[in-house]
Amino acid sequence: MTETTPPAAAPMIVIGAGIVGVMTALELQRRGEPVLLVDREGPAAGCSYGNGGAIGPNTCTPFAMPGILRKIPKWYLDPDGPVTVSPSWALHSVPWILRWILGSREAAATASARGMRFLHAGCLDAYRAALGPELAAGLLREDGYLYLYEGDQQGRGELAAAAIRETLGVPSEVLDAARIREIEPDLAGIFRRGLKLPGNGHTVNPKRLVDTLFGIFQRGGGRFLRSEVLGFELRDGRVVALRTGDGQVAAGGVALCAGIGSGGLAAELGARLPLVAERGYHVVFGESDVRLNHKIMNGTRGFGATRMEMGLQVTGTVELDSPGTAPNWRRAEALARGARQMFRAGALGPVSSRWMGNRPSLPDSLPVIDRAPRAANAVLAFGHSHWGLSGAPRTGVLAADLLAGREAPPELRPFRASRF
């Protein structure tokens, strides 16, 4: 397909039909722009398909926290640990891990937390507004998050996270073992303490959420092109067209929201960024009779459990490897074993499905939301790591503001591409 629309009427093009791209397309559409959404597969084909569903206005703790340095040797030695580095990627990982260590210093971690707090604020309300009351009621839950720990002692990172939450005004409630058993009776009795973070929520089906929002976009007149973006045609410091696998497409402006696939395209627009794949896995127990009253995170073992409409989904772990490498299903099997220890005996049943996805991650846990250095009408909006659902609504607003030529607010400075 070759677009023949004259440049003056060329649409705003959003590259990537995951949650960030769809929310950006909806925001541009709301402002009266003609929008073309382009993706080589379709809506929610990547991490937006199988993520843990977290939508957290009060989520603000980055991955890199004080105390992370002493954990790093295990990442290279324990293939079943919460974080692991693939042997084939070990040498390549060193520069990125060094940036991660720098980001774990107290001042850097606090700065990242402030950025996350700004970006995630109001995300649940934004989804409710985009979906409307009836659709939101079927897709969203606001039950809070429950972090659980098997030991009595708080680690350095946990203490630092508590200090950050206090500084940023994030509410929390400390729970003892008896209170945990009272509010989540289907858990096994292995947890000694917990932390409840109210005000957070989740979707019961990440794929269906994106598909529903994509349908709203199409019913509003938005167009979709299933094709691979190969590059850009630039003229006088502006993108005038996309080169795709199906021909050239005229562009009035571009928002690059393609997740892990954004790196090479961003480089063509003048931004070389340390974007890597934090590969995550999930398993679903479709016949489980476990009932959860919260979204659960096992803080000791680094994975979470969420009651979804497909069954009990157990999600988590970080595997640093090349995005094109075949899945290491040993990671999914480790999740299933951990889940069976986490819940009462016999409650889970068999694993009905498993999945792997490439989280698009930058070392400071913040995405890039910025104008492209080489193109005045192109915006970079990717790298949301574990928090794409939480960050997508405001990212869409900020990306649309930048494309409209509005001055970036000071809160956007932590997200600039030049920080690397």
C-alpha cells in the first residue's frame, strides 16, 4: 500500500499498537487530528498482551534501588533467580548493568521515583474516561496491591522504597502474618509480613483492554495499517513520510511508540538509547479456584499473581537477553513452582498457558518522552519497562502536546532522550 494523501493533509502517524501507541492515537484523535496507527502485527501483540495487568497511580518505585549491587553476582550464576542474565548476553550486558548500578544510588533512585509518580498519576481515571462506565466496569479493578515477604528483616532496597513512598506521599499499610491470612485466605502460610498499597488497580485482561481501546479509536475514524516500518523520509528537519514494507506513507507528524522495536528507528531520528529487553514470563492456571482480593506481589521471590478472567496469572522475573532469542521456558516452569508454594495445597491445578514478552527497558526505569533530535515533527515515547499500562495515558497526552509544539513542562526533564 502506498499512501497518496498530499503532504498538507497527511495524518499524524503513531508507530506501535501496544497500550502506549493506542493511548497516544486516542489522544491525538480527541484533539481533532487525523491519525494513522501502524504496527507490523496488530494491537497488543507484544508486552501489552501478557503483562501482569498493573495500573498503579501510586506505583513509583524504580527497579534500580539501593542495595542492588550485592545482588548482581547472582544474576549471572542463578538461572532460576528473580533476575538472570543469559550467558550469551553476559558480555553485552556489562555497560547496561553499570548504568543500572549508577541508577540505584539514593539520589538517582529518588529522581526516577519522582518521574514515575508524575507519569502514573491519574492513570486509572484516564482509562475510565476513555472506556466509559460500562466498559471500565468489565475491565478494571481497584483493589490495591499487596506486597508479601517470607522473612522478617527488611532489606536495604525495601527500606529505601519505604522512604521514597513517604517522601512522595504514597499511602501504605503494614500488615502482619495474621492480617495477611485474614484478607487473603487462599495464600499458604509462608508470609511473615506484608505491605498494602491502596489506590492501585489492574485490568482483568491486558489484551482485551488494548483491543477495546483500539476499537474505540477505529470507531472514531482512526485508520490502521498492518505493516513494518523500515525507516523515515526526512526533509528540512521534518519527517515527511514513512518507508514501510508496503510502500511509502505520507506523514504530518510521527509518534514512535513501538516498544522494544523502537531502538533502530529512534537512532535514525538522532537518538541512540540504551534500550534493552527485560524479558518477562507468565503462566496461567486456568482451572484454579484461588480467589484473590488484591493484586499480589511476592517481594521475596520477585513475581506476582493476579486473578484475571483467563484464570490465575502468575507473572514476573527479569531475563536479560537479546529480544529475538527463543524463550527459555525453564523460567516459566520456575514461576509455576513458586506459585504452587505460594498458595494453599492443591489450589492451582495445571498450567493452561504460558507466554514470554520483551519489556522495553532503560536503565533508570523511566521511558523516553521527547522530541526527536533530527525531526521537529517526531516524538519518542517508549521504554516503559514494567509500567506501560500505568504510564500510557499521560504519555499519550505529553506526546500529543509535543507534536502540537507546546513547551515541555519541567516535569518532563527526567524523560528527555539526552539524559543518556
